[in-house]
Amino acid sequence: MMIENIVCTGCSLLCNDVDVEVQASSIKRTRGACSHGDSRLKGFQQNRLRRPLIDGTPTDIDKAIEATTERLKSAKAPLIYGGECSSNRTIELALKLAERLEAYYDAPPSICRVVIPIQEELEIKSFSLDEVLDEADFIIYWGVSAADTHLRHASRYAVMPRGSVVKMGRESRIVATIDARESMTMKISQHKILIDPCFDTRIAKAIADLVDGYSPSLDDVTARQIAILVSDLKRASFVALFLGSNILRCNYCGETVRGILESVRRLSARYKCSVHPMAENVNSYGQAKIMWKTLKTCSPYSFKEKKSAEPLHVLVARQAIDFVLAINSDVLTQIPLEASRSLRMKLACTTELRSITQENSVIAMPIKILGVEAGGVVTRTDGVNVDLKPFITNDEVPSEEEVLSRLLASI
Ligand code: SF4
């Protein structure tokens, strides 16, 4: 059976124009998906955990929830971790659970967690991707290769399509890519600026200075490249800036993003500007947004001390955490191997697929695949909420929202 216009959960673009052919609870064929979406959708039945496990022994979900409840209740310093691959409702439940347990809460690093607080503070706007499609005539990819990470970003929204204002599509748009290394996206860019790592703020300031008529102090080659870029920029009316996770490689990424956004604020006096973090996982944006709205911070958080906590690898290294509930998130891959050893068998997890974290968990709870077997709202990389509808029935495992609701009710 062919099902049309499902939402692909292969990345945070959440393309809603993908068709799938379903046979016997599997997806045999996709139409319209990129290679990432195709492998997410066609591969969702592979590498799955079919039954809950306690100490490696198959059990049922009631016993797994009961065992997780006991371990969380008896822990002195538990951590609830994840949300980037979960629905918004699950993230809210995870935060409530962490609050009730006076636990730590954290999720994987994300450019969204850096950009959203600074963007709000500096009151810099973000228009939807549909508005970018219609109107944006100057596209900047900064610290991201969308051609490698968000495969349909250029073709569906930002570069190729014809919009109501940008009527000629690709021919009416200028594309600039700024990054510390060569990328595939540079191949479709008129302007390719390779910068030294952590040099971003100076480049952003140089662009704003030149637009305002000041001479930037840069080396000759970069100054010439920026001058050519700015001569194109001066003819534009709507600038859309996409910030990617390569910026996180800089130790001072918060200061870097602040520097870039302060320059965008100066550009906003002349142009319509829109800033977007390129969310790394399907709901990295929702995770950061909900955390910011709830806690007014996107840093690791201690509900016991009611303030931001140390980074996860520091907490783990000094053994400040004695039990972790990972919410469909591979927490063990986020910390150094040596530190991660101390967490083994102090873990419980919900999980769509088998993972390193699941293999080292004392309790593992399989869940329905979000956007295929389970519905829920997630947030697209431009901040627009998207309602996912399940299209394959699976009564063998619960949804993640159900598991979190039951855990919350039992604590
Ligand atoms: S770009 Fe992302 S959402 Fe769109 S089809 Fe590819 S993986 Fe799916």
C-alpha cells in the first residue's frame, strides 16, 4: 500500500512530502526522500530491540518500568538525559521527572542550545523556512554543510526553489558558505570563505563594518573575498543565515555565536534578516527550546541545586552521578571512553534501536518508532511545530510518551 505525504523524521527538516510503500509493517520503498530519509524509513525494523531487558534477560514493560522506578528512587544523584530524538511531550515529561527526582538533566551538545538563548536576548528574528523559500535572496551557510547533513535544505527551501518574491529561484539567490574547512555546500555557493577556526566573530564583524562603510582589518585575501561578498549583499533585501554545529568545535562557541549575532543585529537595520540554527537531530530544536522556556538555561541543569550544573563529562569524571535514565539518546557516546566505563550498568534507557547505551544498560525499554509507529509533536529546525502521525501499527511496544508518563506517575 502506498501512503502519501508522510513526514520524514530522517532529520530536523521534517519534509512532509514523502511517500512510502508499506508491506507487512515494513517500508519497502520511499518516494521523495533523500538518502538519509530513505535509510531511516526503510531501515526502521532493523537493529531493533524487541523486548524489554533487565540485566540482559527479556521481561515485560511493567517489570521494566517498575525496576527503573526503584533504581531512580534509590539513586542519590540521578541524571535524566536526552530529548533530541523524542517528542516535545516526552521532553516535558522528562523535565518533570527530573524535577520530581531532584535530578540532573542534560542532552547532547547542539548548536540550538547555543543560538536560541542569545537570539532571544538580542531579539533577532527567525522567519519560517517557507518565508525563506518565498523571499530570501541572500543565503549564508555558516559552520554547516547542508549538502551533507540536511540534504534537501537547498533544493526544497533555501537555494533552488522559486518563491513568490524570489521568482527565479536559484538564479535570483546568492549563496555564501563560511566554514573552517572545504565542504560540499561550497560547490553550490558563489562565495566560499575558508576561515581559521574560531575566527568567525571577526569575519562577521568585517561584513557588518563593510556594509556600514568602515574598512575591516583583515589579511588581503580574506578582505578581498569579504569585499566581493558585501558587494553582492548590498543588492539583497532578505538575508537568511543558517548556523551549524561546526561552530561548536570552538571552545568559546557561545562568544562566537554572540559575535556573529551582534553583527546580524547591525545588518538588521538595512535588511530583513532571519537566523536559524541547523538542528542536528530530529528534535534538537524542540529540546533546546523547551529547556530554555522551562529553565531559562540550555546548560546542564541540577534540579537539586536549582541552577546550571557542570558539563556532563565533568560530572561523570568526578562520579557525581550514580544512575542515568537515557531518553532514546546514546549518552555513552557523548563522554570520553574512560569516563563512560564508570556509568556502565548504572543505566536505564528507552530506545528505538539497539545502541551502545542500550547494550550497557541494566534496564532497556524498547519504544515505538517516532513518526512511523508513534505520533507526537516535534519542532522543525526553524521553530515550527510539526504534528507527526503514525502510519504503521505496532502493539508490541509502548510509545516513549507512555513510558515517561508511567514513570512520572510512579515516582
Ligand atoms: S532532508 Fe531530512 S526530512 Fe527531508 S527527506 Fe531528507 S532526511 Fe528526510
